[in-house]
Amino acid sequence: MTDPTASVLPSLSSALADIIARAKSAVVSVHSHRSRASGFVWKSGLIVTADETLADEGEVSIRLSDGTSLPARIAGRDHTTDIALLRFDGNSAPIALSSVIPDLGSLSVVVAAEQGVTTAALGMVSLVGERWRSMRGGEIDARIELDVRLRRSHEGGVVLNASGQAIGMAVQGVRRILMIPSATIDRVAGRLETHGRIARGYLGVGLQPVELDDGVGAMVMTVDRAGPSAAAGIRQGDIIVGWNNEKLSDVRSLLRALGPDSVGSVVDVTIRRAGEPVRITLTIGERAEQ
């Protein structure tokens, strides 16, 4: 009787080895101060890596798969999506990202690097969810979790599906391994390449959620005198109950409206002041870089 694994397992092994070999030239080690991470060539002269692994100061260098070490500089970083972009002088071919969302239970391979030596880890897609926001407020196009073992120095490695398509970047979340999808990487890295940072909307107020008889509101606890809310006439003690003619559902929904595209936009804000409704027109500002 023929053992079915006699052909299946060697074929699977060869296929995995082949897709890793095709990706390895674009994967690099990233060194910053005492921190070690991985990354991959996103465009010629540009590397995407995990922002959380980058030191806040000191020089940055990369090591290519052929062992060559090169200096790099931070072109931009976004703490909210854990994406950072590095520039380097080199001709390494980039890896083409695919916007394919993996199926639940499908195989995934994380290709990373350790001191310039390519590493690979085989895992499974353990969760596929909808668009979500990180704890820091970054918009991620899909929530994807991987059942795979990942060292700290392998964060920023590229995630491949079983067809060899590069579908995202592996990072460490809270008690789980997350994949930042390609759509998020292209969107954020594109802004970092052009602007060096991700703009965030700014209201210039400190808010506290409050329960009201007819729903919820956001009480203004503090007001930046130089901010857009003060310029529009919002005062401490006001309660925001509406945003662009829609009833406020919670404070988080208001904060979610302050994405990169919100800067400079004009919104209608409904507040309650001493129990009376007041409508205010406000122009969203840009949060200062921290």
C-alpha cells in the first residue's frame, strides 16, 4: 500500500523552501542602538520595518541577505500602526506586496533575518477580522492573527501565504502575533515616503465620556487656548453630543474621526451648554508631532 505522505510532504517542503528562497533577498536585519529587528525592501532604497522595535535615538543600520552592512536613516514612523520607513543607498530588489487577505486556517510563512541570516517560521492564520483600530488609534485594514512563534528580532519580517505572495508584516501584539496587512503598509508607508509623518486631526480639548438621559456625550474637561476648539468657541464644561448632524455614539467614535484626512475639514459640532443645545462650526487642526 502506498503511503500518501511519501509524495505530499516532500512536495510541501519543496514548495515552502522555494517561496522562502524567492523572498529572502528582500529581507534585511535592522539594527538601531541596542535593538534588533527585521524588515523588507518595500521600494528601491526604502525598507519597511516594525516601528516599535526601533530605538528612539542613535544610528540605524541594515544588513542584507548577502551579508552587506549599510547605514540607514529613518524616513518616517507611525507609532499607531507600528510601521516605520527607512532609507538606504542600495539596489536591492523590492518584494511585491499583495492585497490578498488570507483565509482562516491557511498556512503562512514569516521570513525574517537574524544578524543578516535569513530565518523562516511556518504558522497558521488563526483569526481574520474586519478593519480595526490599534490601542494607539491607528487604522488597520484587517485584523489578522498568526499562530506562529516569533522572536523579538524577527518583528518586521514579511508574511507570505502558501502561494508565495507577500501579504503583510509580522509584529508582536498583546499575547499574540499580528499581521499588518499589505493595504495598511502601502497606505502608511506611502504617506511616510511623501511627508515623513502621519498627520492626525486635533481638536485641542480633553474629553471625558458622560452618561446622559438620552444617550452619551463627551464632556470638555480642558481646552487648549491656542487650539481649534477654543477658536470655535467651545468652553470647558460643554458636552459634545453630536458630530456632523449625527448623534454621538461614544468618545471613541469621535476620536476615530480624527484621521489623516480630517485635517483642515470643517465639521458641525452640537454641544450642550448649561442644558441648552448649541451648534458650533469647527475646523479640525493638525496634531503637533510628538
